[in-house]
Amino acid sequence: MAKEHNKIILELKDAGVYRSNRWLVRNITLSVSKGEILTIIGPNGSGKSTTAKIALGILKPDAGSVILHTNKIAYVPQNLAIDWTLPLRVIDFMRLTNKTTFQEITEVLDMTGVASLINKNLRNLSGGEFQRVLLARAIATKPELLILDEPVQGVDFTGEIALYNLINQVSSELNCGTILISHDLHFVMSATDNVICLNGHICCSGTPKTIVQSKEFIDLFGASAAQTLSPYEHDHDHSH
Amino acid sequence: MILDDFFIRALIVGIGIAIIAGPFGCFVVWKRLSYFGETLSHSSLLGVALGYVFSINISITVFAVSSIVAILLFLLNERTELTSDSLLGLLSHSSLSIGLLVVGYLSYIRFDMMGLLFGDILAVTKLDILIVWVCGGLFIFILYIIWQSLLAGTVNRDIASSENMSPRRSELIYMILLSGIIAISIKIIGILLITGLLIIPAAMARNISNSPIQMILISIIVGVTSVVSGLFASLTFNTASGPSILVIALILFIISLTPLKRLISGANN
């Protein structure tokens, strides 16, 4: 991984969002450098997506600050409900925010394994296929900061591993900073540089190896999770 | 058959409005703003009344009032948890009430309600033609400029705003342009016809199209066809021109729901 490029691309300092008389998240301090994958884990309602939206500038923080050192951001949202009154093919969607060439589009769709769907209407895709298109679109914009909110939900098991590998590959090839929100602790432990454990605030953070030993992690996910995860090393030497 | 001059003028103006209505109508359908036309029609009563009060061209006052309503809708959308349809209902009925109050105060003026609703396309002047084509061309040009961010924001606002598309700004511009369309066409084809021409061709086009551009082109074709055949029908059968145009559009919509659809759209999907 391209760790020598330590240029920080995004910083959150004590950021918090206050809505409907409560703090959705509070005191979030984090930074992402080029080529780094930062994973955010945490239970439902712990503010993972909110944190992502603060980083993206969709939500303005009510406390703290956000410093972005790039404007080339790509986003894969957790829920994308497209209004079907709008007919949209995969190829139209791929060009949503960028004027990507046809060749680039076919290349990234090929990377996520959905090149054959290029002229299909988005409406006719399955959940997993749609997720692959979403990821492909984000990659095609060649971002410097990639924010992925549960990017492999609904993808089949083998596809999941392949997509996680792809995210890893893209992060080092584009040398972009990546924030990944994931439930897949296995991937988190094997392939990310840093982990943040969120529960309304940052419970613990650090490298995967240190975090599985921390008391807060064990409290949040249980001792068995920590035990099964610590020895796990993912095999990156093959493709699917 | 020799066409009278007024009929040609009506054709030229009608075709112009149908072409403008195509792309803007598609966004009305995509953004679920169908009720926006209704809201603007209610608020246009206030616009017309203010035009009489200050003795200025009603297109200008209608545009001013409609734009204010559009901006209010935009701001309320940002500041409240209410959805567009409730907000439109709120704006629609309150602006109608204010309009009625102003009209009641101006008891010395007789309002031509039918004119406001249906306009009079057979009475268009050369100036009307000029206004429709020049303003229409300008509106379509602006829409072309904001196209990508408006479309991206329609698909997903979060993606659009995080990827530097400023979707909110283009949405506001779009709504003000829509007010402009209502304002230039209110005197000519009336409020009912313009809202109908925005929605029906786009709805028909949705049934047989596969991409945003295709839907816009089809809705322009449908709109122009409805205007031309509606005007000829009104000449032949001596029917009211405005409603004839909308009935033709409706017939085209119904045809698009039938198996004929497969012939037109070919092997799409």
C-alpha cells in the first residue's frame, strides 16, 4: 500500500451534528491520507452514515470543523432510491457527475463484473448488480477521496470478497483516501489501515491489530468477535 | 386550403411552447412537481391582479409572483421536514386566498377567468411570437447549462452535492425558469393548457423511453404533434383550441399504454 504518500486529504476535528435535541454524533476527530483506507464500524444508529455525510459536506457540523484538501470526491450512499419516473440506463448513470468516456466506463464496469449491463435500465438491475454499478460509478470519477457507505450490501458472497479486493486495489492504484463503512469485520481486520469504532462518539480507534485488543471494542462487539478476528488474514494473491 | 394569418401565428407560437414544455415538463415529472403547475396557476391570480393594480404587463407580475412562490417553496423545502406536495398545497391555497383578497379589493375590474385558464391562442400577436421564441430559446439554453447538475440532483442529491454539482442552485434556477414559462404562456394558452402541456407529453414519453434524452425528445414530438393536430382539429370541427390540444395529447398518452408501445420503442429494455 502506498503509505509513503502521507498527504492528509480530509480532517475532522471534534465534529458533531445536533438534530432534534440530541447529538447524532459528537467529538469526531479523524483524518484520512492519500492511499489510506479508514474503516468505520459500529452498531446501527451509531452515526456511521452521519459521519460520512459530515465528511462529504452534505451535513454541516454544528460543532467542530471539517477540512478537505481535495474537491475530487466520490460517494457511494447507503440507500439510493431512484425515482422510476426517470428512465436511466447504466451508461447514463455512469456519466451522472462526470464526462467519462465510453472506454473508461466499460473498463470500470468490467472491474466490478457488470460490463454486460451497460445498456440496461437501472430499474431492471438486482440489488447486488446495482451495488456494483454504484461502486463502478464512484471509481470511474477517479476520486482523491472515496467514501463508501456499505458498498457491498446485497452482493453475493464471492462477489463480496472480489469487491473488497477491488476497493483495496483501487485505493492503491488511484492513491486515494478511502472511508469505508462496513459490517464485514473480516475485511476490516485484514485490509484496512485504520479502524474507527463508533457509537455516537469514537469509542476506540487505531490499527486493526490494536483495536481488537481494546476493551471498548470487546464491549461493543463481544469477546468472541475479537477472538475470531484477530488471527484472520485475508488472502490477496488470487482474483475471481 | 388557404390558412388564415392568425392560424399560422397560433401554430408558430403553439409549436414554440410545446418545444419549451418538453424538457421542462420532463423535469416536472421526474421531480414530482406536477402540483407545482397548479400552485403557480393559483398564485397567478395574484400576479394578474397586481398587474392591474400597477398597470404593468401581466406577464411580468405573474413571473414575479410565481418566482416568489418558487423561491418560498425552495426555502421551505430546506427549512422544514414537510415534503414538496404539502408545501405546494400550503403555498397554492394561501396564494389563491391572497389573490382573491386583492381581486375583491379591486372591485372595479372585471376578470376574464376563462381567459386566464385557457388563454386565447387564436389571438396571438407577432410580439407574442417573438417573446415565446426568444424567452423560450433563452430558457432552454440555461437549462442546457445546468443540465448535468440538475439531472444529477434529481437522481440523488447527496451524490450530486458531494461531487461538486451544486444541485440546489440548479434546482432553484429551474423552478424560476418554470415560473417564466408559465408567465410567458399564461396570456396565450392559459394556465390549464400550459400545465397540461408540461405534464401529459412527458408522461406519455415516459411510457416508451429508455433514457432521459430520449424522453425529452419524445415529449417534444408529442407536444408539437398535439399542438398542430389540436389546432387543425379546432379549425375543422370548430372546437375550442386549447382543450383540443390537450385532448390530442391525452389520446397519444392512451396510445402509448397499448401494445403499440412495443412497435415504437423497439427492443428497448
